[in-house]
Amino acid sequence: MNYQDIRNTLVASRSWQQSYREIMMLAKQLPSLPDCLKTDDSLIKGCESKVWLHIDLDEDQQNLILVGDSDTRIVKGLFAIIISMYSGISPAHAKEVDAYAEFETLGLIKHLSPSRGNGVRAIIETIQSKLSQW
């Protein structure tokens, strides 16, 4: 599912409970990361839950490839939303993405605990910092 589809689904949700269910479904759809890729180097600092991220560049298409996982379903669902914002776009375009503002616009941040909100910010900041290599 691409970000626009996810966004449309969340905007159409009539309640936080419905949005929450959609986020949990996204978690189920995000493939699990093989254990061999769950390394300390790929672990995102600043998250209460364990979150692993791998980011690479498709040399032919010049688009980003992101894969990741989390040990908690809600975080995995939130992570799936973030991954959808950055996957398949150029590093230059990705640098312009304000994923945290999107989470606020969708009304997600206000429903998360402060530690979950900080985790979302840590994931986004990690992605943005890794973009500097391209």
C-alpha cells in the first residue's frame, strides 16, 4: 500500500479506534525482517520498542528502499506508514518529506503516548540523517 492510499484510509476513519485498527492491519502487512538483519547497527536509538531499519538506494532507479521491523505491533504499524512515505522516492525528494507533520495532520500524534511520539520522531530523524549519504 502506498502512502496516499494509507492517508486516504486514515482520513476516512470515523474514530481513533478505527484508525488504530487500520494501523494494526498495516503492521500485519509489513513483512517481518529476518533475524540476521536485526542487528545493533540497524536498531534505532530513542525508541521505547525495538525498531530496526535498513535503508538503501536502488542504483538504477535512484529511489530509496526501506525495510524494517519492530517488536510491537502498534509501532510496526506506525513504522509501515513512515516507510510508505519514503520508499520509492529519490533522496532529494525524501529530504523534503516532513513525516512528523503528516502524523500531526492525520491526528495520530495526539493519540500516542509521549514515548511513542518520541519514537516516531526518532525513526524519522534516523531516516533523515541517513539520507545525507546520497
